[in-house]
Amino acid sequence: MNEPTSAAPGKQELTRDDLAAAARLQEAFQKIKSELRNNIVGMDQVIEELLICIFCRGHCLLVGVPGLAKTLLISSLAQCLSLSFNRIQFTPDLMPSDITGTEVIQEDKATGERRFQFLRGPIFANIILADEINRTSPKTQAALLEGMQEYQVTAGGTKHSLDLPFFVLATQNPIEQEGTYPLPEAQLDRFMFNVYVDYPSEQEEFDIMRLTTTTQDTTLTQVMSGDEIRNLQSIVRRVPISDHVINYAINMVRATRIRKDEAIPELKEKLAWGAGPRASQYLILGGKARAVLHGREYVSTEDIAAVAHPVLRHRIILNFAAQGEGLTSDDLISDLLEKVPKGGA
């Protein structure tokens, strides 16, 4: 029988087997980063945030200009995790059935009987790259919602379960807005993280040129399986967290709600809308996953602060005055981190 580690009464606790699995996760994290460096230059923070999403059963939105290797990163990550991968290029003429699949009439040649058969669409894979998700209509964007939330697709009144683990990793171009359909706030809220992919440094760009302008063909090594990922996802949720760290996450989110007494006065002048309860949930889950990836079996306020930007970036809405000043949501989140007290040790 597994012997639990010491924990406060009433708290979740990790068994010795859980701790051994968490140690394997930390080791796998380093191996994944090492493997990805064969295809990807830099982007360590982006890789860490992607893996935090995956081990929290979350979905991720990557925002960055074209040519920053977002697609290559996601496909390479799928290889390292030995997961099935499908890429969907979102265009204005894409239909919901192009994502979920469709029913067609099939004839049994032996009996002559005709019946409907469901042909599965590209959503039936472990990792879905929704490339330029804001280039298709809201109706087609919504085709992803049931899969992201319920891990199933409904067609012809029949529910079809998706393969687990299942993640949607979507990309957006922040510059070109003509002909796009911005994701509504309700759908943005389904993404755990909004990850910003920045330009490479000068040295990184030099390394990219050296890596991508040769005939070198890189084969990545599989680091873990889908079954291992599902097991580690459950371990992440059992990581102990103290009440004061939970309160820190809650206070940070409540400070953005400008119509509530807890709101920070400076933010009331700059925000049109604040974050909802899902933000608190993802701050805590993200903090748990980060703690495990960094070799700890407890969550600190530093873990919560480290995931604040990707969690809140798409959940707070600036008003016109703040936009006119050239402020961004990242600016306000940085102010928030300075003003919300971290409480206990």
C-alpha cells in the first residue's frame, strides 16, 4: 500500500508513488526541452507554458506574428509526447463539418442496405493545431467548443467521444485584422493560457538561420506516452496548496472586477471588464503544474504570479481610455502583481 507524505488534515496529499511520478515528470520536462532544441531555437518560456497547459488538461492560444515557428513548435511537441496530431487551417470558407466530421450514406454491397456512417473529422486527434483560428466565421469557431469543454462531438444526434488526452492549441496573428472574426470572450475564456510568442533575440535569430538553411533532417525522440500524460494530469491536481496561496489567486482575480469593492482603484479607470472564476481555477492549476515541473511538491505564491500573465492576458478587457494611452493587458497585469499582497510565507 502507498504511504502518504505528511500533509495538513483535510488536505490532498501525494503518495510516494505520486512523488516518484512527479519526479519523472520533472525529468521528462527537461528531456522534452532538450529534444525540442533540435528543431526550435529559444522559446523556453513558451515551451514551459505549453507544457503547463497540457498537464492541466487545458487549451492554449498562441499569439505572434507569422514566421516565429508556432506551427513547428506544436508539431514537434506532439512528436515528443507520442500523440496524434492534426493541423486545421482556418479560412473564411471553412465549415463546421470540416472540423468535426460528417455523416455519409454507405451501402452494404452484400445486402443492398443503406445507412448513415459518421466519417471522423480532423478534430479526432490528441493535439489539434487550430491555425489562425480568427480567420473563420463564428459558427465554425464554435464547432470546437463542445470538443474543448466536453471532449466529444455531436453529429446527427449521436455523441462521439474524442481521443484523450485532447488539447486545442490555436494560433492568431496580432497584426493583420482585415477579414478576421475576433473570438468572443466566452470562447476566449475556454483557453487556459494566452501565450505571447515574441521575436527571437539576435543570437537566437543567428542560430535559426544556421539551423534552417542546411539539409539537416532532425528526428525527435518520444519522451512519454498518452497514458503517462493522463496519469500525470491527475497527479498535478492532487498537489497540495495552502489556503493563503488560494486566497492570493482569488484576490488577484477579484481585484480586476471594477464593479466590486475589492477592485484596485487604479484599475477601475483602465478596465472595461474583469476576469471570472475560471481565471482563479487556472491560476491555481497552472501554479500546481509549474511547481511540479520545477521539482516541488507544494505551490507557492511565486508559482501563481508566474502564470498570471498567460491566464489573465485574454480575460481582462481594457477600456478606450487605456487603449488610447497605448497600454496593454500585460501592463495592467504587471501593476496587479505589484499591488496584490502575497500574504503568508
